[in-house]
Amino acid sequence: MYLLRLVPFLLPLPLLSCNSAPPAPQLRFDAAEAAYLDKPGKTAIHGQAFLPDRTGGMNVRYASGETVRLIPDTSYARARLDYYFHGAKFAPATSIPKNDPDPDYVAHTRTAKAGPTGRFTFENVPPGRYYVSTQVIWKPDNAFRQEGGLIYEEVTVTGAEEKPVEVIVSGK
């Protein structure tokens, strides 16, 4: 009898857990915040992107052939990172929400293609704070779902660097 009185209160609980993704950021992209990317720069950012393979050992999966993005630190970029990563630097492939970015935001990023070992380079980067983002997603043999996901790392260019800035993008 006691359980029957609780049923009206318990029924909404499964429905609350069905919200798999938070709402998309409603911020509008402000190109003025990202304008520093368009200024001349002389610094190079060299990096490597990879994720550990959960099969064990020291195996890693590289971002081989993936697009790597250099994203200026803006309020819009921070909102998108929070939307995808929830405070972490890794978002599992199985829970990546769909979201189309503002086309002006995309126009204010740079891209590079990762090589066979996940290495990438951005040349002539002006001073500023950036996010470097890519994905490493694979489907193991005989697996039901994909593994890996989205990863990013933060990097700051001061303009006083005499050597390239090195960055490891590994989701940690």
C-alpha cells in the first residue's frame, strides 16, 4: 500500500534521466572576440593528438588524417566546449550531442590535417589564448559501438616564443 502512494512520485524519475544532452548554447558568436586570430603572427604550434586504446598496454590511437582546429578563446567557444565536454577535455564518442556551430565561428578558426602519428602544425599564429580540438574515434573489431571521442587542449601564445609551442592533445 505504501509503495502505491509513491508511484506518482517515482514515475517522473525515468523521464528525467532521458535528457541525454543539455540544450545547445544560445550565445551568439562575436567576431570581434576572435579578431586576434586574423592578426599577423610568427609563432608555430606543433602538436600531437591521440587517445589511449582501452585494450590495455601502452597502445594509443592517433588522430591520423583528422581535422585539427585552432579555436580562439571566446565566450562562444567556451560555451561550446562546456556543452560538449562538461568540464573535462574528453567527450566520449557515444555521447557527443549534435550541434551545428555558427558559420562565422567556423570561419574564425584555423584547421590542419593530422599526419599518420597524429602530428599537426599551425604556422604564423598571433599572440592569444586558443583551444586545439580534434577527434579520435574508432570501432574495434567485433564491437557494437565506437570508442574514443572528442578531445581538446588549451594553449597560449605570447608572441615572445623563440621556439614552436608544443601541445599534446590527449583528453587529459
